[in-house]
Amino acid sequence: MLESIGGPEDLRDLSYEKLESLAAEIRTFLIEKVSKSGGHLGPNLGVVELTIAMHRVFESPHDVLLYDTGHQSYVHKILTGRSEGFDLLRQRGGLAGYPNRSESIHDVIENSHASTALSWADGIAKAFAVKGERDRTVACLVGDGALTGGMSWEALNNIASSDDLRLVIIVNDNERSYSPTIGGLATYLTTLRATSGYENFLQWGKGVLERTPLVGAPIYETLHGMKKGIKDIVAPQGMFEDLGLKYLGPVDGHDIEAVEKALTAAKNFQAPVLVHVITEKGRGHAPAVNDEAEKFHAVGVVDPETGIPLSKSATSWTSIFSDELVKIGHKRSDVVAITAAMLGPTGLEAFKSEFPTRTFDVGIAEQHAATSAAGMAFAGLHPVLAIYSTFLNRAFDQLLLDIALHKAGVTFVLDRAGVTGDDGPSHHGIWDLAVSGIVPTLHVAAPRDGARLRETLNEAVEISDAPSLIRFPKGAVLEEIPAFERRDGIDVLYRGESADVLLVSVGAMAAIAVEAASQAYREGVGVTVIDPRWVKPLPKSLVTMAQRYKSVVVIEDGIKHGGIASTISEMFREEGLNVPIHSIGVPLRFIEHSKRSEILSDLGITAQNITRELVAWSSDLKGLNFMEEKQSQQDGSASNSQTR
């Protein structure tokens, strides 16, 4: 049946029996394809029936379907005619792991950061209302933790105050099992309370009672209070209805007919409605269901039958951080750990196992996490806040004004820094060096290997009168790169025989830098490679060191604009040092999904390409110096002639 689905319109005439067969085929398809490519398997196995129902009720793209977060969109992609692209899911030339406008007119939000879709929905629905397009509905699928983000509640507060919006909010609740008892009662309430006649009756009754002298108002208030009290007892709708949102559910998210009826009622209500749907994350795949911690939220390449990873395991940056933080925790009782709904991915599970009362998961709420950390620091703790680099962007105001301004002793640990690859533009961690570079009082470290990660983490938690930040990339740690010597905190990794180029390597770029220097030596160019370890503030000794060289080259896996090369250039200007600086880094643009190695190759951040550039720049500099010397000689000859 799956081969016959070229778009959402192909679903409309299918019987519920055939839809159930289609759902089973989709699950088999997802397990087969995602096991080969890696990706978000568990969340999509849980929304198969729900997504089918959505596309039967809402006519995309006339009606707008939004996904928060976008990793729940695989089934949506299949139903909108993109199943053939799954052979290269999250790979070059294949489908993106999140909605992508260049792929389909059915996709809207490309940014996969959670808790944003309700604000998108509010804006699109308001635009439809202003333009008089009353036949268009916005349906927003929210869940998988997205409602723990404060931005969602800011949006809900605004949506609830606009009763003329054609907006359906679908809450995918995959955190607990479905209860038939509550579901049966909720089905009755759904039918009753989504009927406009029922609402009109309530308004009529209120009017009659309020006009009744003396006793009318008290009776209405009593009845309304009883009604609300009963609702709060029998269904979890009170919180949403207190905001002013119509609530329907909970509904069994794996019953296509039940979901379809609820969504149809919500669509016909012609005002903001919240539909509460219960699903099972990882449904239909035993390894996912049995994975109590993550429900196969995101997987690499795995065996489709067992779910066991097929790739050889290697020591990761995350595991080294995890291990060292536990060691620090045993030595320092004031060190606590904070995560924003990513306890496992950021490596904090081991710390929680050892120190459960000193580990705090705040949900998808990076802003809250940062300011809460500032409060903990004020009260005498040293919080270590572990998040992905890309999510630091969400908490910049808190980093700047709640933490740095107050010189709070908080350590940020940024996993997945630099070019990350498969997850595309919203997940690359290429902005952290530029963003953190403009924050006063902040110390920033970029360790080049596992040993330096352990070292800088211990140094960071010793800083009590200012915030600190440590960044490292995704994946396996390469072999350690020892230093010949350390000068004022700067490690010398490779020393050229001549003082042609001083190559400043930032973080995990060290291996490429050393290899390029070695190759350049064979081309007759002397390159010395150094690693500052702490790139903010940069040691003043860097100026003294650079004076010996003809040019300075900086290699970093962050954006060049405002990055470490820019900082060094500004330092040299302030110190009056006139040495040419070349920058090798990420250009100021959004980078699509591909393997990290492929992206670095595209950007020219490879040992071979850097070698060519080092040789070319050195050759240009020698040519320029030759021309300057020749001109100087000519000027001297002319002066001597005039003197004679």
C-alpha cells in the first residue's frame, strides 16, 4: 500500500482497515530505513496513526501543518511523497532529518529547536485571520517534551486571548500509557463540549441567571464552580481551560478513527482548540519499547531486528567529560550538574547515578537552566550546565546578563561544538566561539583531545568569580597530541625550522593543523603549531610569540566572522603588532546536512588544502617582501643620486 501513497490526497478514500495496514507498513519501512541511516526512530514510530489522521483531516498545504519538534516529521515526509529519499536520510543528496522547505511545499519550519512551533502557529493563524482566509486552519503537533519549554507557554498565553484563530494544537503525550477509563469519559466530553450548541446553551444560561435578582449570580457561580471542579477531577484539562483554550481528549493516538474524529471536531470549532493525544514512543519495535531511558529517541546505524549498534564503539568526547565530572563530584561536594532534557546525550547519567540529589533536569528550558545556575552559584554551589552548542544560542541573554554580569561561577559544557553533520543547519555548533567572544568576564576553553578536556574541566570548576565555558565536538576522540612545551598556558605542538608561519589551532583542529604543518615543511615552509587551550581571554604572550613570525594563520571550526581569528587580529592591533593574519574557518552561512568530513572538505578545512594555502600565502609574502626590498633599493639609489 505504501507505494500507492504519492501525497495526502491518496489517504482520503481508504477504509480504516486499510489505514491500519498502511500504518504497519510505515513502521516496517521506518525500522528498515532508519536502522541503516541513523536518526530519530522512536518518536516517529509513536506518531504513525496520528500523522495519518492529521493528513486526512487537514488539507496540506492549504491547511498548514507544523511540527515541534521537527524530528517527529518522518511519517509526514512519507505521506507527502518522499519515501524514496529515505535511502539517504540525513546524508548528502538525501532527505533532511527535519522538515525542509526545499524538499516539499508541505514543510514550513526548518529550525528543529523545540518549543518554537506554537509561536509560528500563532503568527500564521493571525495572518490568515487578517487576510480574511477563514477557510485555512493551522495544525501544530507539539510534544516529546516541547511543552517543558517556556516559549511554548508564552505562545499559549497569546493564543488563548485570540478566540478568532483557526488553530488546532495537538499535544503528543508519549510520557505515559493510555487509560481506557479516562479515554472513554473524555470521548463523551469531546462530543459534548466541542458542539457549538452546548457553548450557546452555557452562554444563554449564564445570561438568564445573571438577570435573576438576588439569587441568580450566586447560583451561576456555584454551578460554574462545581462544573470546573468536576472537570479538574475527571480530566487533566483544567490547566489549559484556565488559559482559555478549549480542551479535547485524551485520545488514543494509535486509534486512527478516534484521532480523526477529535481533530475534525477541533477543526470545525473555528477557534483555538487543544487536542490531547496519548501515544507510545517506539511503538511496534521491541528494542525501542524496551529501551526505558530513551525509547530509541535517536539512533545510529543499528541492527533492525535487535537494535544493537553495528558500528564499532569508540571513546567519545561525551564519555570522557562524563567520567571526569564524576571524579570531580567525588572531590567537590559543591559541584552540581544541570541539563535541559538531555541527561543521556550530554553524559550526565553517570553523575546522576552517583549524585542524584545534585543533578537537575529542567526540561527543554535552556534559559531557565542558565539563570537557575546563576542562583545556585550565588548560594555557594558550582553548577556545571551541559547542553549542545547549538542550544547555547537560546540562552544568550541569560549567559550575558544573569551569569556574566554577576560574575557567577557557572561552567557551561558545550557538546556537539563545531560542524556536526547529519542534523543540518540548526544543529551545527558553529556560533559558540563568536557568541561567547563578546561576553565580558567569560573564560572559554577549547580542548584538543581527551587529556586536555579533563584538564580544562578541572581548571574551569576552580574559577569561582567568573563563568567558564568548555566546547568539544561530536563523536570519537582522536589520539592525544602531546605538547613539546607549554609557554604561559600555550602548548607548542609542532615547531618549524624557520619562522615562516605561526599556526594557531583551536580545539579539535589540532590534528589537522599538525599534519598540515608537517606537509608544509616538505614544501619548504616552516610552520609552528600552537594551541592556546583557553581561547578567551587569550594570553598576552601570544603577541610576543607572534613577533618572530612572518604571518599568523588561525584554524577553527566555528564561523570566521567574530571568531578567534578576529579576536587575535584585534589584540594585535591594540598591541601595535603588524603581522598578516589569515583565517581558516566556517563561512557566514547556514550549512545543510552532510557528514562532518564531507562538510569540512567542502569548506577547505583539510590538511591537504591547508597545506596548499600555507605554501601559497608564504610564497605571496616572500614575493611581496622581495618587491618591497627592490623598491627600497631603488628609492635608496635615487636618493644617493640626488645627494651626489
